[in-house]
Amino acid sequence: MIGSLDGVRVVDVTTSVAGPFATLILGDLGADVVKVERPGSGDDTRRWGPPFWNGESPHFTAFNRNKRSVVMDLKEPADAERFRALVDAADVLVQNLRPGAMDALGFGYDTLSATNPGLIHCDMTGYGSGGPLSDRPAYDPLLQAFSGLMSMTGEPGGAPARIPVSVLDQGTGMWAAIGILDALRRRERTGRGTRFEVSLLNTALMWLPAQFGNYFADGTVPRRLGSGTIGIYPYGAFPTADGSAVVAAGNQVLWTRLCGVIGRRDLIEDTRFADNPGRVDHRDELHAELAATLSTRPTAYWTESLGAVGVPCTPIQTLDQVAEHEQVKAIGAFGSVPHPAIPDFRTVHLPVRDADGYPALSRPAPGLGEHDSEFADGWPSARDNA
């Protein structure tokens, strides 16, 4: 796949996960991304571990491919001048410093757009740029808690649990990339750039439109449902004789087939479970009945038997099982690029594939300041970028 962003120049002043994930998407789609890092330590994720992979942090390598790294202290006049020259010749600036920090350094949108009116300036924040919490530190688990998301995760009656991936960080990175693509398209028509903002809080709230819809409708506050979801049952994980499986009988036909396969046609005749609203209302009682039956046979038996009649069912796998699964291999989800420190380096492709394949993995995550010499006099030429 040849990225449509070939020739688009991106200045990346971000650290941790949300910002680097946004610029990873842009880099995978062909943009020329230069990552501006602070002297000495660089991106925070360079030190996140263990484990370390031949001395490299897997966190950093995961979110910073297809970029180049330069070191600049934006408080130092010489580096500030170099940075300004980079931005003046760029198409996009992405930054996730604390609110107001770029303005304090003299690099606010009004200042930068005065000399580069086509600049697209993306600010990434935690709680948003206004309001009483705008200056608070913001990390993924904090916003999972604050937004209400964590109040719904975990087992019924148990403690709240964080979704164990950076779903808000990476989600915010996706919205940033979408916003940048939209801004580039608008610039084609108007010739003008723009400033826009994305935040972890907005991202969290956007993941919850159905839950807020229920609350706005009748005041329902979602409770913890483990692996389940609102409004549908049975739909979630159940114990088997040797593990667990997820069953998703999302309509009446699938419910009837499920009961037939597991030998529980009595559940079809039970008036409590006659339709989906009844099954949702009597979720706990139905779960006990289904768990008692499904726990009598191994996972493979149920996935094969239910799959044979079209009832969605899958084992709950660990990452080692996923990495070696034939389906994952068939779609070629993992790719590699030569890495100076990691001979067996592999990473996950951007999940967009056309007839030519996935977006190219052209560069591994850079060493700190690895490309300083290339940017001594501004952006390298197109020939040097190849």
C-alpha cells in the first residue's frame, strides 16, 4: 500500500502513547514525521519496562516506527530557531504538552500560523483546554476512572478494573489522525490551515454513547457486567470444563439454536427468558443456568458445536495463542523492518489493507537524536527522505 500522505510533513512534539500513536498512523500512511524530543531522556516511553527487547523499550518501539528523531531544547534560543524553521516548512504540528506550554514557549497557533498560514495544529490534552480540571495531569487510567468507564468494568460485585490497554490514549490518537486528515482535505479547498483539539475525556465520552443514551432516557446507571454488555443477553464469557468461551446469541434465532445445542430447550419455554428484554432483566438467573451447562464440556466442544449452527462462540485466548493462530497468520497481521538492535523485531500492522497489502514499515522506532544531522539545516530534500 502506498500512503496518500506522501509528501506531508509532520512535526511531532508528543510523548507517551496518545500523541505518538497519532503520528504513527500518519507515518504509516506515508507522512514524513520528525519527532522532536527533549535532551537527555527523550520520550517517556523510552524507559518504560521491563521487559526490554535487546535494551529497547517495547512500548517505544511499538508507537514510534516510521519516524525520525531530533533532540531540541525549545527553551534554548538556537534550538527554538531550528524548531521554528521546521514548523514554518511543515504541514502539521501535533503536540501534547500541558495546556498553555506551547504558547509560553512562543509556539502557540496564532504565532506559528502567522508565518505558516497552511499549518494544521493539533493540540492533545487530557481533560480539555478549558474548565477547572484542564491543568490536571492526565493518564489513561485516570480518565478511565473520571469518565465513568471504569465504573462499568470488572465483575459484578467486584472492584472496578481498568481496561488493560491504553484505550483512551490510542483512541485519542485515532481521533487526532482523523481530524488531521479532515483538516488536510479542507486545506485543499481553502488553502488555510487550522487549529483543533482532541482530549482523552472527549474520547472516553464518545466510547459511551449508548450508555449515556440509556442514562438520558430513564436514569439508568450501568453496573459492572464482567464481559457482558448492556441490552443483550446472553452475550459474554462463560466457564467451560477447561477454560472459558465467549458466546454471543444476539437475536432470537441464535438464542433458540444455542439452547438446542446445549440441550436446554427448557430455557426457551421459561417465560423469564422468552425474549431479549426478559433475558436482560433476568441476566443473573440465566447466567447461572448457562454456566452450569457450559462448564460440563471443554471449550473446543462448544466452539465447534455452536459454530456449526452459526452461533458466535470463541475461546478466550492468551497472547501466545493469538500470535501463533493460523487466522492471525493468514491475515499477515504482524510485520517486520530491519532494526539495528533487534534482529527478530516484529510489530503489528496498521489495520488497513488494500490489494497491495498493509502500509509500509519503512523505519523502526528511531534512536534518540538519531537524525539530528539530517535536520541541521531544516527539512531534508525529497531525495534524502526516500
